[in-house]
Amino acid sequence: MLEKNEVNPIWACRAFPAFPVVLVAVGDAKGERNVLTVALVHMFSFNPPVLGIGISPARHSYELLETSEDFSINIPGKDLVEEVLYCGQHSGREVDKFEDCGFEPLPSKKIRSPVIADCVVNLECVKRQRVDAGDHVWYLGEVVHAEMAKDADREKTLMYWSGEFRVLGDVIRKR
């Protein structure tokens, strides 16, 4: 048996393996748009496909998500690590992150918010539920349209863990 010590629950939660990191794009009816880096992302349902994103109310995009009916989740490849970092460190209140990062925003097929052409996967989500969960609000969105690069390699998409961006490692066993 492993010997254990009592620790702060927040530190224990940080023992989770790396989380996927995505770029969320949101636009409102007035034409305002933003892109933000999100590492609190999870699949809540397979059928229908429902994804959730956790957003701090202090974020500029929180205001946009509150008034928008949809958002896109865009999965970046490791080649976009600098842009992902930039989008996580700068506020859309002060800069246009699409322009600063050189992202090509494309009109979505089924939602108002744009998708990011530069990302490996684009998932168009319609908001279905909002959950207050402490210092973050979770927005659950049903995926109504998805596109993936023909040469997509999920092992080259970004993960985030304790201040480090990573990619997947070795397969140690198959199920």
C-alpha cells in the first residue's frame, strides 16, 4: 500500500493527467467576436455529442458567451503553441486575437460564431446548458457540425499540465 499524506484538495486535483487545450471562438449578434484558450474542456455525452468548457466570469469571453447562443471549439496542433499561449495571456477587451495571431476566422456551417481555419478540428456547438461551478461557469454545447483535417494526427494536438504545453506520449497498452 502507498503511504499518503493529507494535502490541499486543489493540489491533489492538479495530479490529474494533462488536459486537452483548445481555442474557443465566440461571436455575438452585434458582430463582436473573440478567441480564448481553454484547458477546462470535457466531453459530457456521446449521444448526442455534448462538450463542456469551463470559463472564469472574469474573462472577456464570459460576457460574449452569456449573450451568444453558440460557440466553436477548435483543436490546435502543436504548431500553434505560441498562438495558444498568446490567446490565454491577452484579453479580447484590449486586442483582436484573431488578427494578432494571424488566425483565419471562417463562417461556421450551422452556428453564428466563427471557426478557426488554422486548427486541426473545428466543432460547432449550440449552447444547451449553463452550470455555475464555483470560480468557473461551464457551458455545455451540443456539437451540431464538425470538420477535421484529412491528415489530422491527435498525437500532435496540445495538452496542458501544470503550466506546461505537451503532446501525447507513448501508448503503454491497448484495451
